[in-house]
Amino acid sequence: MPTLKDKYDVVIVGAGNAALSAAIAANLDGAQVLVLEKAPEAARGGNSYVTGGAVRFPYEDLDDLIPLLGEISDAERAKIDVGTYPRSAFYDDLMRVTGGKSDPELADVLVNNAHDTAVWLREQGVRWGLMYSRQSFLVDGVYKFWGGLACETVGAGKGLVDSLFDRSVDLGIDIAYATMGDHLLIDQVGGIRGIALRGPDGLTEIATTSVVLACGGFEANAEMRTRYLGPGWDLAKVRGTRYNTGDGIRMALEIGARSHGHYSGCHAVAWDAGAPDEGGDRNIADLFQKHSYPLGLIVNIEGNRFVDEGADFRNYTYAKYGKEILNQPQRLAVQIFDSQVTDMLRDEYHIRETTKFEADTIWELAMGLDIDADALERTVSEYNAAVQDTHYNPAILDGKGTVGITPPKSNWALRLDQPPYTGYVVTCGITFTFGGLKIDTTGRVIDTQDQPIPGLYAAGELVGGIFYENYPGGSGITNGFVFGKIAGTGAAEHAAV
């Protein structure tokens, strides 16, 4: 740990994707920067470390991805179809999945800066690749990418944050591990004059005129989850870091910041029932998630379906279906697949650390998973009878659905009749919360009188107003680096005045 100075131009609270993007941007703008990482160095990186690395940004064609990927041979190009994902589609997807509630001004900033900021990250050392295994299907010898996602960071979340840490160290940015922001210090006009830190040596005050809060939401705080999300959320598994306990939100509210956004909403996914209750496993990272459910059926332990597995591409449903699992008996569900789709399941289904059972009959499967066997046989029989005999294509919304059952399966409905059958037991894993602080388009934190708090900026998961009810998959990382870069630049400019 470096010897801390008494004063810094900019202090960044947090050390994930948003925070480190802010730190690098502030440094490149001439600021002397301190990063506070609440976790010890061995657990650094926040939620960003355990993400799968999928990143959503607009592009017109494969050529728009070349600044990220590097040159691609003609032979490789012939096997790739990334389609097109214009800015209007990104904006429409964001508004569609949030029920039109996403702040239009912040949404515009997110969409319009996403691609260029991803290229900027490449310039900072972040490596990119195409998501062949998770976001494409091989159709007639061509990899068809779907759902508005084509790129990921190499090495997933670990690769992303390690690259950003390496860049930060190269730039001479000070990083204090096992050190959290405790409270903000303000001057007589309500602007930032410093921050109190709590670290290995106790409480210390650092002078600064610019602070960027980027230390995540309150998903790892059971009390806040229950207070804001509701009863039962204290029992959800925490799929990300255990250090995101709402500190940044609390510090800002204490000095008059305005709360904003969907405090009773969050990103929650199907998470392996046998995963640790909190903090996940940094070696397994995001592989406890189970996202291939559109290829099969989801039932509760009573043997009943409760969601439309094919309502949309999984990119637009997985972040809200975790909540539906939390509402089921014992907070459990089972994803069931047959041999028709086994080779299409994502990599996370093939790790050793899965809670699963395989059988040659639905009855045996139910008994092995402790599901009501009569009910499961009835559910599968009714589903199979309802499947329509139309063309199946997992790379598009194929309309191959069911008729006469509730809930329906709107797309990708294959009969579940080709043994062996495999069931994967999942529960609710919370990733991040949607409520937080109100910011303007330059990343400044707004107070309860709708005025910016001088010197206070925010970015990432503790910003409210962008995601409501749901989010488009891959946009969380984008949200972090876009507003992180903006906030860091703004903080540096404020410090230079």
C-alpha cells in the first residue's frame, strides 16, 4: 500500500470498472488521483471482477468492431455474421425493458458514448474478443450473433479489471487497499473539501476538492436489501462482491444528495443453488449463473412452470427472472433440458461445481431432484402437446411457441422428449441494485434542491435512474465505463479550477 499524501486532486471511492475508468480519465486529464478499494488486494475489483465480460454498444457492421478486435482475415470474416445494432436499437432496447422509465438524457449519453468509450478502453489496454460460445449459434457454417451483443472483454471480468489496474499502476495512480470511504467532508457552501477514510490504521482525513463515488450499490447489505427490495431478499445469494454495502449512497445522502431510481428493483439471475451464499467464488466467477434456459423448461419444486422461457432473447429476461425464482417455494427452481440441446448449453453448464441430476425418464428426474413427480410429468406432457410444429432457429425470435398453456413458451419451443434429461437446480443470485444517486449528464451528483453538489461525482451501479425492473444484458459494464470516464474527466476539471 502506498504512503498516502495529505491531499489529492481527485479521490475515487471504489475500484471496479466504473471507478478505474474514472481514475484513468482523471489522471490523463492531469489530476493526481487516489483510488480507495474497500476490499483487500486479493479480493479487488468489485462486481466487475465476477462479470462474464459481455459489453453492449452500438455498431453498424463488423468494421465498427475492428478498432476493438484488430484486423480479421477474409476467411474469418466469411464465417461471421454480427448483424447490425444501431444506436436507435440500443436506445429502444433500454427503454423497452425498463418500461420507458430510463432517464432519457442519461440514456442518450450512455448510447451515444458507448462505442467510443469501448475503443478508449482498448487504448488503455483492455483486450476484446467476439463472443462465439455465449452469443452466437453456428447456422450453415456461419456464426450468427444475436441479441445486440457481439463483443466481450478477454478474460471476462478478471481480464477487464486486471487490465485497468495495470494501466492505473503504470500511470502512477495511488491505490489504497482495505480502505473505504467513511464520510464526506464539505465546506461552508456545501462543496467537497475532503473525505474521511477508514483503513488498517483507523480513520484518516484526506483533503480533496473532487470525489467520484463508484463503489457499487447495496446488494451485499442484507438489511438494505430487505428495507428497499422487500421481505425475502435478505435470503438471496450474493453473486458478486461482498463489499458493496451501499457506502457511497449513504455518504452522499448524508450531505444532501438526492436519492433516485428504482430502489425496489435489482439485477438478479438464476444462480446455482449450491453456490456460496455471499461473494461467490473468484475462481469460478460468473459460471454459477445458468443462462441457457430459453432452450429448455424452468419449473419449481412443485413441478410447475412459472415464466415464459422464450419470451425474448435471454439478454432481455435473465436479469429479472432471478426475482421470479425468489418467489418460488424454498426459493428454488430447476432448468430442464433433453439431449436435443445438450451441445448448445453455455460453458457454465459444464463445470464440475453444478447442482444437477440426469435421468432417462421425467419421473426418475423428478425423484432425483426431489420435485413432485406427478406434477412434473403432467407439466411436461401438457407442454409437449402444446408445442407447435414450426421451424426452430435459436439465433432469431423464431415464433416456434406453444398454444393453450399458461405461461406460454413464445419462442424456441422444442418438445422435451429426447432422453437423457438433465435438471440444474438454481436459486436467486442478486448482482446489483437499481436505486441510487441522481446525477446529471456530466456525472455531477444532484442534491435535494436539484443543484449539483460542487466536486461530487458518481458512476456505475450506485447511479439511479438508468435501469428499472430490468436491463439489457451487457449494458451494466457499459454504463460503468461510460459514466466512469465522464465523471473522472469532470472531477479532474473541477479540481483544476
